[in-house]
Amino acid sequence: MTKICYFSGTGNTLWSAQEIARLTGGENELLNIGMLAHKDPISLEADAVIILFPSYAFGLPLVVSRFLQKCEFKTPYIAALVTYGSNPGGSLAAAARILKKKCIRTVYYGSIPAVENYIPIFGVQQERTKHKRLIMQKDATVLAAHCIAERKINRINTFRPFSGLISSLFCLGLKVFFKYYRLSDSCNGCGICQTICPVSAVTMQDNRPVFSPACEHCQGCFNWCPQKAINFGRLKPATPRYHHPEITLSEITPKC
């Protein structure tokens, strides 16, 4: 049994998780880290555990960091894979530091390029660029699956002070980012934002979404809203959105 744990807002990481499950074959189970992180204690027993997560400001999403710290891994092999749009920074280094403290050595670390999805800063990429990045993601995912099937391990540099600083500033920003989500009059109260939130940070009140400090800033609600009613900061309703073209709404919705 292989357990594949993932955290995904727009579907990039989920797509790679599904592909690795398909390519490696055998019995496997996909688990949403956003759902796992709320459990206490967390224990995973498997022949292999594969952990996939996006890079947030050169570091780990907070929920992924909490999951790695809390989880008891009962497995002889772990693969940690980061998906990234512009630069993975020290995301893998942060994961490696946590796993090293747990005395876990048999780990494969890999990076998977994907379409940049942090629209508030980078905007939406051009179609040609998105197509190129999707091909890069496919190729890197296939390579990662082969390395996992062969049970390869490697080591990485865990000393990434600049990435650690940027990541720490981002984590501080999470305390206020949720306040900058805005709703337009086009919101019809469909509740999709609440349904897909991987950390249950969105609740519906009076048929309108309310954002809480539990928000990981994955921007899933912003990108999946069918009415484009959710905006962040100065972004406008007309701003194009993005989610992985091969991931459906039902697939991205967390399962208990």
C-alpha cells in the first residue's frame, strides 16, 4: 500500500499526485493533507508515503508544516515533492529539516514545475507559457514516479536562510491575508468556495462566504468561483482565473 498525501488549491499538486498514483501502480490511497492535519494524533502506516505540496513564498504551506511535524510515519520509504510556479526556494529544505528531526533518512526529494498560480503578484500566464509549463509538469511528474518506483533516495542542502526569512514573513501575513478577500454582487451563494476549501477556512453565513484566520491563502476559492465573485486585494472581477485544466471541481473537493 502506498499512501499519497497532497495539499492543493488550484489542482496543480493534485494532478501530479493522481499521475504518480497511476504511474506507480499497485494499491494506493490519496489523502488530503488539509483534512489529515486536523487529526490528533496522525499516524501513517504504508509500504511508502509520498507527500506532495506547493511552494508558498519559498517555503512550506503552514498546514503542510504542521502535518509533517505531527505525523508519525510508519514506513520504510518517503518521497517529498514540491510543485512550484516560479521558484521552489527552500520548500524542500524546510521539509527535510522536519524529517531529519524525526530521524527519517530514506527520503527522495523532488521538484515539479507547474503553471504559476499566484495571480495577485504574477498575474495569469499567457497561454503559450501555460502550455509549456503543463508539459514541464508532466515530464517532471513522470521522472518523479520512476524515481519512486525504484525507491531512490537523495540528500539536499537544508541551509536556506533567505528562503526561511521570506517564508516566515509570508506566514506572518497569513494572520491578515484573509481580511483582504472581497465579494462582488455577482456572488449567488452557491457555496463552492466553502466546499473546496482544503482547510475549512470558508463558511457560509446568510448565503455569503465568510473567510477565517484558518485560511492558508491557497487561492482555491478565488480561482474556482464560477461567478468570479471572490477577489483579493486590488484584483478585479474581470481578472482571469486559473486552475489545472485536467482537474475537475469534484476532484479538488476534499474528501473525508
